[in-house]
Amino acid sequence: MLLAIVVSLLAGGIIGFVALRRLQRSTPPTPSPVRAEETDDVGSVLRIAADELELGVVVADSSGSMIYRNRAAMAMNGTHVGIIVEDYIEQALHAARNGERIDDLIELHGPPRVALQLVAEPVPGGFAVATVEDVNERTRVNMMRTDFVANISHELKTPVGAIAVLGEALIGEKDPVVIDRVAGRMVSEARRGVDAIDNLLELSRIESGPLLEEVVELDAVVAAAIARGRVIGEPKGVTVASLDGRPEVMLRADSRQLVAALGNLVENAVKYSDADGAVQVRTRIDDRVIELMVADHGIGIPARDLERIFERFYRVDRARSRTTGGTGLGLSIVRHVASNHGGEVQVSSQEGEGSTFVLRLPISLVVDAPVDDVGPVDAHEPPTPSIREHHQ
């Protein structure tokens, strides 16, 4: 609203200047306390100010001719989007000259997808002003917010609903065996709800950015992640091992975030490996990047889902997710950890043959520091969301 008011004032000033110049050309000069050079200065300032706006400003006179465009509006001329939007602007200005106020969202499905907010208002003297604002980011955020509310509502509704049903089943029950079984299910569902909340809090903390104030030993991060994988791998007979000697490298990083990300990769490689399978962890360092690779020979990921597995709550096989647990936030967390450290996470996979996840960090994180200065890395920190709960 404030932005629209500012734009209207600027446009009003421009229109006033244009109208004054036309009046000066069409009528004999009359005495005025305002000098012409002062008017020119005001018009120049207003035009400069309008050019600095990120949204386009278009002004039409009473005949419908477009007499002014600021820099942002001019930048659309000749573009595919500009050609399409031009018709919308002309229609909006025509309606505004007739006294209407237009406020429309223009969505072009592309590619690329474009969302523009078009506002047109009448101005005294038969003039009209239109503004065009790129609202792609705002639209994207609103969609993410809507999806987030829908997904987390589902994640919490399921365990809460199950607890309610199980609680009703206990009413009047006398059999100790049934009571124990139902109570165990209630505890399991309650933990599922708590895990969802904990994972959201963890994601919120990670999204706030890293605390790159620690000197972390890379070997300790890898060892902690492997230790976490071995805890859940032993009952299945899955082995977790490093394929190479890990160099003594120190990183300026957030140790908790790195252990959470790499630990998730290892734990989920174990979860989706066959019994008596193997999970391999490898470290590779060159003059540009540090690569932490986790490979398994499990069920793999369908090619059609590889581009979406980093989305929050996305799952390929929801039925399998119910048996393995999780909230569908794992890969989103790993992606944020990588981004916080200036890196990225990549994946390659084939169904039935396994997957390889690679956490890539910039070599600029490496620092020279004695081991005594290295912060502790806890291999038994609270669990974080599973990676493949996102897509299995």
C-alpha cells in the first residue's frame, strides 16, 4: 500500500510536469512565482527517482498516448514478457482513464513462469498511471507457506489421530496384554509427533545460517557419522566403513550441522540397504572442493524423482516411509547445511542398484589449526531427520 502511494505521488509529479510544459507551449506566458528552471529541476528529480524503482511505471495522457515509462518499464520492451504484458497495460490504463482502479495479478506460465502485479489508477486531468511489479518471489514464498502448512498439518494429524483412536480402545479394556500392546502403539505415535516438531525446530535453526566459529576436524565428523550408522546397521548386519584413510584436515565450519548432514546420509544408506549389505564412506579433496561421499547398494531412487527429492516433505513411496519413519525433511536439511557452508549436495542413483550422495564443500573452509583448538564432535547428538524419508 505504501509503495503504491509513493509511486502515485511520483507519477503525479511527472504528470504535473508534463501537463505544465504542454500548457506553457499552448498558452501565452503569465506571471508566475515558480521559475521555469525550478520546474525543470523538479521534473528531472522525479524522473530520476522513478527510474530507481524496481517496478515499472507507465503514464498515459487523456488521449491514451503513453507519455512516460521509467527505466524498469523500458527494460520490458521487446521481450517476450513485455509484448504480452503491453496489452494488459493498455487495457488497464484505458479503464483507469475512465475512472476505474485496476489491481490484477498476471501469471504467465512460461517457461519461465512469471507473476506480475499490475495496478492502474486514474489521475486528475484525464491522465492514468500504471505500475508493474515482479512478484515471482512473493508468489513462490506464499506457495511454499501454503504447502508447508498443509504438509505439517498432515504429519501431525496422523499421529494425533492415531493416539485418539488408541486411547478410545483402552477405555474399559481389562486384558493386560491388549493394554500393553495398545499403550506401546500410543508411545510410538507420540514419539512420531515429537520427532516432527523436533525436525522442524532443527530445520529452523539450520536455515538461520551456520555459526562458522569452530575449527572442526574432518576426520572427527566422518567418524561420528560412521558411528551413528553402525548403531542402526548392526541389527541388520549392514557394515559401515570408510574406504580410504581420512587426512587430518581442519575446517572452519559448524560441527553440529556437518555431523547432522553426513550422519543422515550414512543412517539412511543403512536403512535402505539389504540385510548384510555394505555402506561406504569416502573423502576426496582436491584444490577446489572437499567431497564427502556416501554410497549404498540398496533399492535406489527412480530417475523421475531425482529432481524433487530435495523438496520438503517430498516422498516417492509414502507407504514405505510409514515403515521406516521420518517426517520428510531430511534432504531439505542436508541441502541447507551444504548451502550454509557454501557448498552443495548431489545424488546419483539407479533403481535396484543403490545410490550415492555427495556433500561438496569449498576448499576455502580449510584452515591451519592445531588439533587442540578443535571443538568436540558428538557422535551421539540427538537424531536428525532421515534422508530417504523424503523420497522412499
